[in-house]
Amino acid sequence: MIYQERAYRNYVKAENLIKFEVIEKETDLLILAEKNLYDKALPLVLKYREDLERYIQRDPRFLKSFSPISISSDAPAIVKEMAKAARLAKVGPMAAVAGAIAEFVGHDLLAFTNEIIVENGGDIFLKINQVRKVGIYAGNSPFSEKIALEVDPRPTPFSVCCSSGTVGHSFSFGKADAVVVIASRASLADAAATAIGNVVKETTDIEQGLKLAQKIKNLDGVLIIKDDQLGALGKLKIVPL
């Protein structure tokens, strides 16, 4: 795989938090926490990657399927979470992989920090203690790098995940410049963003994408951007970046 510089990370800023990266094969995490937790984060990345890789060896369908599949009762927790998200969004379980790794690593790191942000390919797990802005990168759309979602602190962690058919290397059947989903679980937000993005090929498909979003349970908010048009539903606060 050719390394692609994640230039959008230059726009990631969070007061009072220390920024560091953890990179292991395809996993490329940007983490912001109260202190540098690299030595804690790397073993977690290795653990959850190993859980996934071993399960895929047992059942290659988990890697290749574009639709939900049944899994073994003794599957690792991260595999079960991805499979659950896939069922809700009606996509393959690997559609949830980036969000799931961000979430599982981030959740475990909360033992060492009261506030954390873990970003993995546009999928973000957050436990924040103050209002933050999540900037939106949407390729060549005029909205790209011009708007952000303002997110408030919550008692429990939550996630903001993005899928794109025009930016990055993630697979999509659609051509949306950005589909952003807010949900309590990153695995679900990631899978839902993929599912919604799959149906948006033209600006006229934004409404269809929003209708699909309404059918997926447990989503807090959805933003769809295609060219110079956008659509939104749920609990979203869009602000200038």
C-alpha cells in the first residue's frame, strides 16, 4: 500500500491536549490526550489488530463480505462489535474497522487520561471535557475546510465518523465528497457512513441518503456533502471553520 499523507491532520487542533501518532501497517492513528500515551497505545493497536487478523484467518468472509455475516460465539469483542454495526447498517463488517479500532484503543486509554480524541482515517472517537470543532474535509467540494461540526462534551464517549467516495483509499460504491455520522459507537458511525455514502452518486441522491440514515437505528446526526450541495438531519451544529 502506498502511504498517503493525511494532510487534513494539519488542521487538527485541540487546546490543552498532546498530539501523537501510532502507526502499525494499515492502522494510522492520530491521538490527542492529556499526555503522550504512545507506549500505552501501541500495544493496544497490536492487540486489536491481532484479534482481527486471527479471526479473519478462521473466517475469511469477515474480510471479504459486503453484507452482514454471522460470527462465532467465541469471537473477540472487537469482531462482535463490528458484526453488530454491520447488521444495523446492512454492510460488510470491515466497513466498521477504522471506527472500531479507534474506539477500542481510545476506550482503553481512558484509564490514563480524562480527555481523549482518537482519529483513524477520518473516523474519530472522543471523550471531551469542553466544546470542540471537528473540521470537515470534503475533497473538491466548496464546503471542504470551510465548515465544521461543533460538538459538546457528553457524560460518555461518542464518535464522529466520515466516509467519502472521492477522498482517500476507503472503498465506497458512491461518489459523496463526505458523509459524516455522529453516534455513540464509532463502529456503528463508521458502518453507517459507508452505507449512506454508497447510495450518493449525484447531488440528487442526497435525499435518498438521508432517508436511508433515518432507517439506521442509534444515529445522532448525519451530514452529506456532494459537490456544492449538502443535507443534514439529527443533532448537528454546523459552524464556520
